[in-house]
Amino acid sequence: MSRSGLRGVAGGLFLGTILCATAYYFFEESNAQTTAPSHTVSTDEMVLTLEEKGYLVLTEDELAAQQETLIDESSPSQSEHQSTIIYAMTLSIEPGMSSQQVANRLARGNVIKDESEFLAYLSSHDLIHSLRVGTYDLTSEMSLEEIADAIT
């Protein structure tokens, strides 16, 4: 392509850009003027329109009061009894199982809260190697001592 041809193409692109920008500017200006509301809507009119469409409209004070009421209702009163969940499991101790494996199964069954605490109890009472092979029914209500007595 020659220099004069390249200049002609560049000039055409420049002219086309100017025409598009001018049209865009004037058409956007006219659209903005036609879409503007003819009157302002009051707060009462907005609330009425929303309520007619099924929405519930609350002021900030009404919302805060309802949230406080919900919080008060959801928090248990002192006279209500807190229920506790009791976990039960059947533990099978097989030949060759270590005390660590037993503690892990008890923790997974939610019978004990902490494996290391149970292992420390067994160690401090020289029961770490005294586990008996068998099947035992245990619950989370049992103390570490009761669990250790049952499986040793």
C-alpha cells in the first residue's frame, strides 16, 4: 500500500470516529432527558407501592426493636434446662491395637473430647499396656476413669 493510500484510510477512520462520537453524544443526551421522572416520589408513596407489591417496610428503629426481640427469644432463660447430647458407641478392641488407636476411635465417636488427655490418664495410672481385647459399650457421660476401668 502506498503512502497516499495509507493516509486516506487513516483519514477515513478518523472521520468515522468523529461522526460516531458526535452521534453517541447527542443520542445519549436526548435519552437522558426523556427518561428523567416527571415528578419526585415521596417516601410515603414509595412505602405504599412496596407494601402493595407484598414487601414489608420497616424503619431502622422498628428493625432494631425486632432484632432485639429475636435475640431475647433465642437466648435461653436461666430457668430453662440446657439439654446435652450424649454419644454412645460400641468399641471393639482387637488384638494388636495400640492405646493411641483406641483413643482415636473414642475421640471419633465423641466419647472423649481429647485423645491426649485420655492417653495421659492411661499413662499416669500405668494402664497404657493393659487394654483388654473385647467389645465395650461406652458413652460420653462416662468419666475417663470409668472408660479406663471398662477397657482394662
